[in-house]
Amino acid sequence: MASIVVLVTVFVFDLIAFGLAVAAEQRRSTAIVVPDSEKNYTYCVYDSDISTGYGVGALLFLLASQIILMAASKCFCCGRSLRPGGSRACALLLFITCWLTFIIAEACLLAGSVRNAYHTRYRTLFVSDPPSCQTVRKGVFAAGAAFVFFTAILSELYYVTFSKANSAYDKEPAIGMSPYS
């Protein structure tokens, strides 16, 4: 039987991670080119850097969710063996896809956070040649949010099918021979 506490905790952490990733996409840094007071050179001025914090928060909540889930299921490969059959095959497939979407989500969130935190520090000497004010591309955090959503669905399904395949051997560890005695 799947633990309701684990399912709810993982769901809440994934929901928070999704919300933070969407907020990070909405609050990405933007930059404008500004000339100095004497108009000798131009430089970039960036607005709020809050989306970096949102991205890192989403990354950490998703990581915590995955750690809780893998600890509860003993990372699929540790612990006693699972009952052969469809539940075990489905749990294995969901385990692999859950990890794949988790890695992609973490990569998107980490790349977006790092890129959003990086602000160019150079200036150009001519006002006619503005500097490149690099910011994170639109959609990086959104892709992270999408993969957080996929990870949330797959991880919940993985834990339920893992628990179903794991509950089969609770009755007896060996072959019962009592009817043949």
C-alpha cells in the first residue's frame, strides 16, 4: 500500500517547485542600455534579480521531492525484490522516465538561474555601439516548469506502482508446502 504521507508530501513539494518555476519565468531579468552622464560610454542596467532565487527555490524543492520519493521506495534497486509482472515492469519504466524528466527539469532550472544571475559588466566607449546586455532566454524557466510537472506526475505514478509491486511479498517469503504434507 502506498503511503499517503509520502504521496502528499511529494505532491506539495512538486506543486511549490512548479509555482516557483512559473514565477521565475514571469520575473526574468531584463536589461536596458544606458549612456553615462557625459555620454562617453554606454552600459547595461539590469532590473530585479528575483527570478534567480525563484529558480533555485524550484530546483531545491524538486530535489527534496525526489529525495523523499527515492528514500521511500529505496531507489527501486535496493531493498527486497519486487513481484514479477506488470506492476514491476511499469514501475521500472516509470522510474527511468521519472529520473529522465527530473534531470531535464533540474538542468533547465539550474541553467536559467545561473544565466539570470550573470550580468555583463563591460561597457562600450561609443554610444552608437551599444553593449550586449545578455539575459536568460524566454522559455528556459517555462521548460523547467513543464518538466517539473511531468516529473510530478511520473513520480506519483511510480510510487503507486512500486508500492503495488512491493506489496505482493508481504504474505510469505517462501513457497508454501503445507498442503502437500
